[in-house]
Amino acid sequence: MSEAIIQIRNLSVSFPSESGTVQAVRDLSLDIHPGEVLGLVGESGSGKSVTSLAMIGLLPPTARVSGEILYQGRNLLSLSDEEMSKFRGSDIAMVFQDPLSALNPVRTIGHQIAEAILIHKDITEEAALKRAIELLDIVGIPRPNERVNSYPHEFSGGMRQRVMIALAIANEPKVLLADEPTTALDVTVQAQILEVLQRARDITGAAIVLVTHDLGVVAGLADRVAIMYAGKIVEVGDVNGVYAYPAMPYTIGLLRSIPRIDAESGSRLASIAGAPPSPVDLPMGCAFSPRCPAAIEACNSAIPELLDRGQGRMTACHRHSEILQIQDAGKLFVEGPAHVANREASLGTVLEVKALNKTFPMMKGSVLRRRVGSIFAVDAVDLTLRKGRSLALVGESGCGKTTTLLEIMNLVAPEAGTITVLGRDVSGLSKQDRLQLRKDLQIVFQDPFASLDPRLPIGDAIAEPLRAFKVPRDQQDNRISELLALVGLNPDHASRYPSEFSGGQRQRIAIARALALNPQLVVLDEPVSALDVSVRAGVLNLLAELQEKLGLSYLFVSHDLAVVQHVADDIAVMYLGSIVESGPVADVFANPQHPYTQALLSAVPIPDPKVERSRKRIVLQGELPSPANPPSGCRFHTRCHVRATLSPELAERCASERPTPTLRGTGSVACHAPLA
């Protein structure tokens, strides 16, 4: 391997806080080589972003930094901010996680890219603007001559991230730092952004440091991977070697806790016990030892060194020589019990939605407001959820999933269509009937941080629905203890506040609150999307166990099809307000009939480099059309990869005639040319 372009030696970064010194990065050493893609992986708080910010000189003034970051032999940590600005954006550039906050909202995209060029190059403004147009074309922005004059708010999230990549490669840097560049994006947009990053690497020849928690993304893009935990590198090596033969228990746990699209439907994940330690109060020895199933006495007293194991592999583990044998014996990270659908009770129906419509008015004028159009959020949606089963509603952001949930949760007559919950048409419910029905219909929200009142102890938060239905106080206390034990938390912690719990524990608290009144139907709105991968596995296993134990029915909303594979029995795929395909998860995943479903499945990364790099990837072109002005005919035809292969007559039919759902195999599909 060529000589490293960046050499990090004994880097330590800490921050003062009210609780003590936050040890964000601890004695980290790492080499980055020209032209390689290095994946920097770990849970939230492991120090990934702090490491990347240190490389580009963007740490806050309160940071205490020691060690060296050598770029072409020069220590970047010894430079003043003015000196560092000559390298920042020119030799070392960064793609930030949130493009909306990274872009200036009052300046056009073209001016922002041109400004980055003018700072480092002696060219005219006209030439810089011309270069900005070329860069927008390179990253796949349609009509770059026009869009160069657009503002950030006029772009979608995926297009804004493309602009960030254009900004980063404007001066052809030698190192490109990508900090969680796909975290907030849909899987289809994520595939587009990863393709753009690969193209940027090919054009500039830059080394890419891909900071992420998604091992599937790393499997498809990276050459090497470095695993971080509690501010230290615990394993580093070639992607193929690390994924095939992980030698550090934390790496093994991460890989086994990731939902896989190619796993058996309903299989359980292996979860890592506990939560990462506080960077203010780290354990004496190996920071992972409190969660490690292979820990021995030495792990609690001495920090393991990151040692060279040969062939470019380095690990920090006292039991490195034994780990591979333990792993093969299946003695680490035991998976939860397999999920079995309640097929005996599946003839009963707990939720039925027929021809549901929901539009929102588009208004104009400040004094005399008038309606100038409609947003077609939900259009003729049909859903059926049988008792004891899980129905997943999936699709890209903006397709109408959450609006559909809100229409169901309102328990009032919809704008058009019917909603039947537990055999009762909601349009005919009285106020008292609606209140009673709410006992049997509960929801778990996406964000566990926002769904709990920070001023209430968790016991009071769980007791809220019990108080609303006037359950006696002594029964409330018993029920709170019972629920906390049910979701795997200590009942003695009922007096603690949400801030004293981790993200995964907060979501367990939210689940306990939803179960307080013994509901029959639980709506889960992206319940694990805000959680780290290791925590996500535990929550998904908990949901499956609760369903089997209590006979619950789930309406599970997600954009992550790998998660759906492990939780749901049935699936409904939604695109621009309509259901395009539905059926049992196992059948739809094995043989998708609609081109959109096929594209969604192909875009889900698999955490196995050999499998991921041999798969056929379908990258959807363009952005999701506006629901205010949906395409005529099939709403997917403007992005459909199959339409170009059809006869002119059938292609014209796709563009002019709306397909109706038809039975096909065990499910239904709305497509004029369903896949074989």
C-alpha cells in the first residue's frame, strides 16, 4: 500500500463539561492512504465525528487536543486557523451530515460553489460560476444551467447532499471527509449519493473517510474499515477480512445486530447488552468489557493495545487469539427466539382501510385567501391487518405513510373511504365510543427523546393513560412495575427522569406506556430509526417477543426494508400516496412484482462485501414528484427503470392510464407490466 497521505498519531480530544472532562477521542492512531475509501464506524458518541473535525481543523475553541495529524509531513494541529484555512476546502474537504444547516439559505447554490473556488484559485467569477455548473452536472443535478441560480430550500434533501459533494470536490481535494452523508436520507436517495461519492473519488482521486454507523454502506463502498468504541480504535483492516473474520467482540456484535434484507423472514437479531459508557466516566480497563460476553478479569484492569496482527489487521482485545474459535462455536451474542406469526388467529381483522383519501388545500393570499390547488397526500389506499400479525407500511419520505397513520389514529370519518378498527367503522362512533376504542389503539412515536416529558418521572409518564381512564392508584403502581419488567427495565427506576436513560431505554419506556391499557392494535411510527444499530436490535426483538406474548397486532411504518424483514408478516409498499404492491413479506421480498419494490429492495445495503458488491443495483433517477402535481397515469412512470424496455404502446399506457391493484400470487400489484 502507498505511503499514507494523512498520519494520525496519538490523537486525544477532550472537552470540559459540568459533569467532568469528556474524553471524546483517546490516543487514536490511524493512517489514511491516497485514493482509498476508509470506513470509520461506531455507535453515537464513539468519537467518529470529533476525529474527522480534528482533521479539518473545525473543533471548537474549548477542545483540548494533543497528538499529531500529519498531512504530507506537516502537523495540522500546530497550524493557526488562518494557516489551516489554506488547506481546508482545498486539500482537505468535508461533506457534512446535515446539508440544510451547512448551506447558506440566502445565497444561491451557484454563488456558494463559486465562492469555494474563488477562495483557493486565481480565476474570474465568470469562470468560477461556469465551474459550478460543471460540478452540478457531475453530481447529477438535472438542468444545472437553471438550478445554479436556485436556493437551498428549493432542493430536496438528496439534491442538497449532492450540492454538498459538489462543494467538497470543487478544488479537487486530496482527502474527502464524509460525515454520515446518507443518515437522514431514504434508501433510494442513499444509493444515489453513494454512487455520486464513488464518482467523486474516481474524478478527484481523493481518499475518502466515510464516517457512518451503517456497516452495509461500508461493505459496498469502503476498502478498509476502522471500528471505534468509546473514543478508541478497537479494530482496523481490509473490509473483506474484518467482515468475514471479525476479531474483536464489539465488531462481532455490530455485524450480528444489523438487520439484513437477505436474512430469513422473521429471524431474530443478536443484540449487544447494555449501552456505551459515558465519556466522562470510562471503565478502568477495556471500555467494552461491561458489555462483552467474552470479558475476563484482565479486561477490567488493563486497556488493550491496538496491535498489528499481520496482513494489515489490527485489533485491541486481550482475547484476540481465542475470539475466532469462540465466535465459530456460537458462544457470543446469542440471538433472540425466532418470530412466529399468529396464523391461528389471523382470520380475524383488527384494521381495514378502504379507498382512503386525504388532500390538503394549497392556499394563496394573505388577506383574501383562496384555494389554488390540492396536495394529494393519500389516494385510494387499501390496507388490511389481521389479528396477531404485523403489517409494514413502507416507502420513501413524503409518500404518505405518516398521513395514513394520522387518519387512522384520529378515529373520525375520513375525507373519503372507510376506516374500520376492531370491527367498528370510525365514521359512526360517538365521543364516548371513540374514547373507549382508544384503549385498544395505541402508538409508539419515532423519536423517544421528544415523546417523553422531560419533567415527569418515567413512572408518571407510563401512568398517564391509566389516569386518563381512572384506574385506581394502587393498581397503577402495580401496573407500572409490571410494564417496566415486561420491557426489560428495572421497576425500581420508575422515579427516574428520561434524561437518566439511553435512547434505547427511552423507547422501551414509550413502548411500556403504549401497552399500559392492554391494547389490541399498536401503531409503530419508525420506532427504531433514531436508535443506534446495536440498540435497534434489542428493541426489535422486544417488539417481536411482546407480540407473541400478548397477541398484539402491529401497524409498522418504516422506510428501512431490512428492519421490516425481521418484524413484519405482511407488507404494503406506498408510492406518492398510493399502494403499489402488497402481500406477505417473504413472498414480496423473494419475488417483487412492482418495479418500485424491486428498486427499493436493491437499494438496501447488505453488510457483506462479497454479496453487496456482486448485487445488481437499481438506482432510481430523479426525485420523488410533488404530491401537489402528481404525474398522469402510473405515478411511478417518470422514474421507472422498466418502462424504457416496454413496447411504445405499453409505455404510453403507463403514462396515461392509472393502473388498478390486481391479485397476483399471494398479494396484489398495481402495474401495467408487473415483473415475472
